[in-house]
Amino acid sequence: MAAERLVVVGGDAAGMSAASQARRLRKPGELEITAFERGHFTSYSACGIPYWVGGDVDGPEALIARTAEEHRARDIDLRMRTEVTELDLDRGRVRVRELDNGGRESWAGFDQLVLATGARPRRPGLPGIDAPGVHGVQTLDDGQALLDTLDAASGRRAVVVGAGYIGVEMAEALIRRGYAVTVLEQSAQPMSTLDPDMGALVHEAMCDMGIETVCGTTVTGVLTDTEGRARAVTTGDAEYPADVVVLGMGVRPETTLAAAAGLPLGESGGLLTDLAMRVRGQEHVWAGGDCVEVLDLVSGHTRHIALGTHANKHGQVIGANVGGGYAVFPGVVGTAVSKVCDLEIARTGLLERHARAAGLRFVTATVEATNRAGYYPGARPMHVKMLAELRTGRLLGAQIVGREGAGKRVDIAAVALTAGMTVEQMTALDLGYAPPFSPVWDPVLVAARKAVGAVRAAGA
């Protein structure tokens, strides 16, 4: 009997996790695995690029979890610098082009297909946006290109467009490299993944760190010098000199191939799958990673959340199912954590606008506390905000901004959200306590207590 053929499109977290898990479960004689990756690297941490640029970690080798050679040694035919250009689902084949071999094209057949095409950076069609000196930060190749520009730049002025996770992380990286940094953000506050009142805390802290942060402004273009290189970024009423420009405006699902093949997409353009990560309406097509939408366990709607944690889990689920086992990916609560210099920023669950869009009625509670006992050396302020559903008191979301020890506290709320706990139930959580780590009442529990009071007052 001929071996079943598995084709994987995309050689990073979701794709290679799927391939590796399927290989663990099925022998080469039972399952042939071919993976196509158009880039130069495989199985790497894109999340680590800002820390490589900032000098915290060596790279790019330090960011690679498993090389192409290591995958091949495990009987996975990984073909680098090979781009899939077409999906022929009726005939069970994909068209591929070898990028380093004169563009030679061929077809590869499959019995099972995994789409792990990732996401692409948002890059608006503005004048000068493609000029030398303007960089996205999505792949290790992008990171190396940015470092080359930073090393060659004659000046030390940087403009970061966008103040989301990548934007604030890149602002820190550039500060560490001795650049004067200006961050331009279209929203009213940085970190639109927070509510505006919490984003205002981030804004204030960034300015205190010497990062010029201009919000409520729209970039209109990039000016270039006589050699065609970026020299400034323009907005409607100002011009910001720049020796390097970094784009941090978020990403969208890379589903061009899927759309052309008629596969189902959600509101954000991500592929829609069932809980087993099988593409809806398809028996032998699977998808995972940044190209899919997943179920939000709090709102009940699908969302696009581009995170490596999800991508690796998706791959494990797909690999288990292709390998003859059974696994599901139940969904997410939207947990994320980041930092800019020593300020930690975290969120999980719904923001106010998400809750309203889901038709939920809610109350909010915000507290200022300290990351450890107030009398213990090094105690620093932190702010915690919670959203709770009216009447039921069900936790809907939490946001945290503070210094050391603040960010990972969001995991308490993430577990509570996953368990469907109320804020009143949270107040009884048995959390670890010692003065170096927390006040007697942890800030998360203080916020939960305040949220309980808000729920009761609203129902009175």
C-alpha cells in the first residue's frame, strides 16, 4: 500500500509542529511528509526579533528552535525557498516555484494538506513606504535587514509607525541601541489592545522614558533624500526626521492562496476551521497559526489573534489528527503580554469595545496597587482593570499595566476566564503570598473585589 502524502504549506510554528507531531505518530512508510517554506529560515521565534535587534539575545541562530536539517533528519522533506503558488483541491495537488532555481515550477500531490501560511504585515500604499530604510519586522530576514540599516545609518533618529505590541517593543529596542525614537500612532492612545484609559498609562510611561509618542495622528508618507533613502515621516501637519523607519501596524492573515481556492474566510480574512483545525467544508484540508480565526471563549465569536503560543498548539492538534489520533483546539481568551523598557503591559479577555460589540452589558473596576508589599523595598505601582458582566458577575476581561511582576499576573485572570469564573469566585482564589512578591491582597484580587461591588451596585 502506498504511503499517504501530507503536504504542509509554511515552515514555521504551526506547519512544522503539525509535521513533527504527525511524524511521531506515523512511520515514514505510512506517511510521506513534504513541507514548503518560501523563506530562508524555519521553526523560528518571530516574537524574539525585537530582543535580537535590541541586543538582549544573539541571533538569528538563537531564535531558531529547529533547523531545516534537523527536520529532514526526522524524515520530513522540508524544501526551503520554495513557494506554493496555487492550490488545486479538486486534483489534490499544489503548484510550487523554486525561488533560488530560476523559478522552476512543478506540482506536488497530497492526500492531506496543511495550510500554515501565517500573516503579513500591514503596509499601507503611501508615498515612499517601500524606500530603503523603511522596515517591517515579520521574519528573521526582516530583522537582519533592519540591523544592517541600523549599523550603516549616519544618524541616530528612528520613527516607529504604530504603537501596538511590535511598535512598543521595537521602540525599546531602538532606545537600547542609542536612537532617539518617535512613535506615531493613529489611535488616541498607544496599545489599542488596551482600553484607552489603560493605554494612557502606557503613553505617560513612554514619554517619561524619553520616547516621543504622538497619538491621534495619521502617517501620510515617507520622504526620501537624493539617494532615495528614507529621511522623514510625514503626517497631516508635521514632519518627523528619520534615519530609519520601522513599521509596527499589525498584521492580517495571509490567505491569498486559500481565497483563490474558494476556502471559507471570516470577517478578518482568516481561515475558518472546526475545533479539530480542519478547514470548514473540507475533509482533508487543515489550517493553523496566524492564517486562521479561532473561537473566542468569552464572546463566542471568532477572532484573529496572531501569537506563536496558539500556532504551536494548532500544529499539535493538526498533527495528532493527521497522525491518526484525535485532538481539538477549544479556543482562546485573548491573553497577551508585552513590555517597553521596564513597563509591563498585559491583557486577557474582552476590552470594553469588544464587550459592547458582543452585546454584553458590563461594569468596570480599576485599582492602583503595588507589585509587592508596600513596605518591602522595590514596591512599585501597578494598575489593574477588570470587566464583569452585569447581574452574573462573570469575568469578561482584565488589563494590567505596571512594573516588575505585573505582566504575568494576567495569567490568573486568563485561567479564571477559561473556567468561566465570576469576579466573586475570584476573590477566594488561594494565591501565593510573601512580601517580596505581593501584598496580602494581590492586586488582581483587589480588582476582583471592586468589580464585585460594581456588579452589586449596578443591580441594586
